[in-house]
Amino acid sequence: MQTDINLIHQDCVLGMRDMPAASVDLVVTSPPYNLGIDYRKYKDQVDRKAFIQWCLEWAIELKRVLAEDGSFFLNVGAVPKNPLLPHQLLLALTEAAQDGEESAPHFILQNTFHWVKSISIETTEGQAVSAGHFKPINSPRYVNDCHEYVFHLTKTGNVPLERRAAGVPYAHKSNIKRWGHNGGEDKRCRGNTWFIPYDTIHSRNKERPHPATFPVKLVEQCIRIHGKSQQTRLLDPFNGIGTSAIAAKRMGISSYTGFDIDEHYLEVAKERIHQLVDSPEQPT
Ligand SMILES: C[S@@+](CC[C@H](N)C(=O)[O-])C[C@H]1O[C@@H](n2cnc3c(N)ncnc32)[C@H](O)[C@@H]1O
């Protein structure tokens, strides 16, 4: 299916206000985290209260445009000096309206995923194996930070998922027969730890000209697990350089809408999508 892609140069709060209610099935997004990241236009360091208040503003619009059985996958990271931010944001998004507040998004947290960017394991043969990329932290008190959260928020807490669409083969094949819920297929639910490394790049400016992107595969996993297949209408209110758009196109879903206040990032997004049409197998 040809994906209908709309990249819109506008503040997402205003942009979503123009969208009809319940007009998207899925939101996958990574808003600015208020951690002082050097975006070109957006100032990523404001008073914490003002930041949470702004998040509530866009989340209220987001909830309105999301279908009743829709899923909202919210990617948020932290820095060691500011470890509570993802949790404070999550609490604000899931709380009912307080006295004096007109409304609140009041989402239900249905699942919590850990996007693991890098991992080191010891094999059963005792060999240490490391995979993925991370930014080393040089500190006597903090360890390297190798993961981010992806909170799965819904309106009811009761949205059925295609758990095995993003599944993995059983390690022990005897479990295929043992567990009835797999329908006899060699695939089990992957669980909530997702190892999705960034692609190795040689020139940041050329290959990833944005300070805070997520990988295409992260969005693809969300599209699969939400399970509305080709009919899915995806929204990313914080488009950046269009990673969600690329996932939408690669998976051939129905439509994608993305907003960004920075025209330059939207231009890069267009170019990335164009390159994908020419060469769908290239690394993203
Ligand atoms: C964390 S980045 C998203 C990156 C994206 N996930 C990607 O992989 O390219 C957040 C983006 O939000 C944009 N932004 C900030 N405020 C915005 C607003 N009010 N409306 C729309 N976009 C906004 C910034 O310009 C930035 O590109």
C-alpha cells in the first residue's frame, strides 16, 4: 500500500487542534525531554513545571485525535542528573484532572518498554558479548546510561495488542506445544525489553543531522505490536527528521502525519523519504 505522508511545518498543539477527533490509530513520538539538547529552534531547558504543563497541553490534543482503541507510545529518556523526569511526566499524563484544572489527558499506562541501546551479556559458554552503541559517561558516581523508556499509554488500559507480531522464536522448541496461546507457531511474545541499537554511522552531519532521533526499527516494532496492519494511521507530533514517517512508509501503512516547528528538519525528512523510495533496502 502507498502510504499517504503529510509533513506539516507547525506547532503540534495548533496542528492537532485542526485534526478531527479519533482520526489516528497510533502515536509514536519522542518529545523534547527538557534536558538542554541543542535543537536548532526549540529551547530545551525551561522551568520543570512549565515543561510538564506544556506536555499536558499537547497530550490533551493527542488524546482527542487518538481512536478509542488507539495506542500512544511515548519515548522518553533521562540523564543521570535528572533521573525522575520520565516518571514525573508519566505521572502527570496518567493523573486525573486536579481541582481547578479544566481537563487532563488522563491516559492509562498499559505497558512499559525498555528501549535497550546497548547490552553486555555472558553466554552460557562464559563468553562476554557486547552489542549496540551508547554515549560513555565519565563519572565516579553514575554508570553509563544504555536505555530509554517507551511508555505505552491507552485510553482504557484494555487495548488488545498483536503481541507475537513483534515476537521471537522459542529458544526451546518443546515450548511450542506446551503453550497453547501461540497457535502452534514458533513465535512467542518478545517481552518488554527491546534491544534496538542505532545504526553505525560515519558522519553525524550527513547521516543523522538531528541531535535526538530514535531508530526506525523502534517505530516499526510499535506499529507491529499495535497490530492494526495496513489500515494504521500514524501520528508523530514531534517529527524531527521523519524517523516515524520512514517506518510508516517501509511498513506500507495507510497514513502518516508529522509536525515540526523546524522547517530544516522537515526538509531532511523529505529527503530521507525520497531516498527510501529510490532504494528501500538502504540502512536508515
Ligand atoms: C526528540 S526530537 C524528535 C526526533 C524524531 N523522533 C526523529 O527521530 O527524527 C523533538 C522534535 O520536536 C520538535 N518540536 C519542539 N517543539 C515542537 C512543537 N511545539 N511542535 C512540533 N514540533 C516541535 C523539535 O524541533 C525536534 O525536532
